[in-house]
Amino acid sequence: NEDPHVTAIGHSYGSLTVGTAAKESGGIPGVDDVILLGSPGVDAQKATELGVGKDHVFVGAADNDPVTHLPTKGESALAAPAWALGGPEWVRRANDLFDVGDDDLYFGKDPASEAFGAQRFEVDDGPRMVLEAGKFDAHSQYFEPEKDRESAANIARIVAGRPEEIVREKHR
């Protein structure tokens, strides 16, 4: 195939790496689509900054994935006392309480937010950390069809060049 369909996929901190590379002059050579999974932010404010057009930037973000709720650098000052009081669930509550509504995460705009403008696809919410003794299972199941069939299927549809078939999810 002289023109293969190429997809850059970044999970967790890898989404920041993909975002940083995509923002460089010339972007990521040959990439048609970008998939961001479990992202703490991609050092961009808008999907249009990633060089493939906002309709070609896709996001999977489980509601119970703590990495997709990391506070901004300024909000992080609340994290240590909240963690000491009640672990990850209290950090999440503190972030929700003091969130100024700007959709920002530690490394920029939340890619799952409406303001960012990417195509958000459906993933399983995953288990809440408080119920699973602090495990990060919701952060690690995007690629596992036995745990998150919809996420794996949506990723496969995008990689296969059939993004019109993804099951969409409402932005945050």
C-alpha cells in the first residue's frame, strides 16, 4: 500500500509525548489519526494544534481513571493533604470541590473536554479506586477487550481507518 493509514497512539504519559511530537513543525510524519488514552493532558489547548485536524483526534477517558483527573500544577498543592486524609478518593473530591471549571489537567487542557474539541469515544468507566484498594485498573484496561470491549473495538475501528463506526461518548 503506497498510502497506509497510520495512527499515533499515546496512553497515559505517552499521550503527552504524542501531543508534543504532533505540535512540532511538520507534526508526526505520515500520521492520519491520533488516539489519546488515559491522558493527563497533551500540552495543547485544542485538538487543532495536533496537526491532523480535530476530526482526526480521538480520546478515550474512563471516568474512574485517576490520571484523567490529575489536578493542574496549581491545584496540586491540595493533593498531598487530601491524600493524607483519605487517599485517592479524597484527592478526587478535593479536585472537584476546588476546580475552577477550566477543564485543565496537569499537562494542559483535558483532551476529553468539549473545549479541547477531540472526538471522544466510549470506554468502560472501570472500577473506582476506593473500591479496589487503590489499584489503577481503570487506567490500564483501554486495550484489554476482556475488561473493556468497547474501548478496544473503538481503537481498532480508528486504526483500521473506519472512525465513522466508533461509539461516541459525551465530552466532559
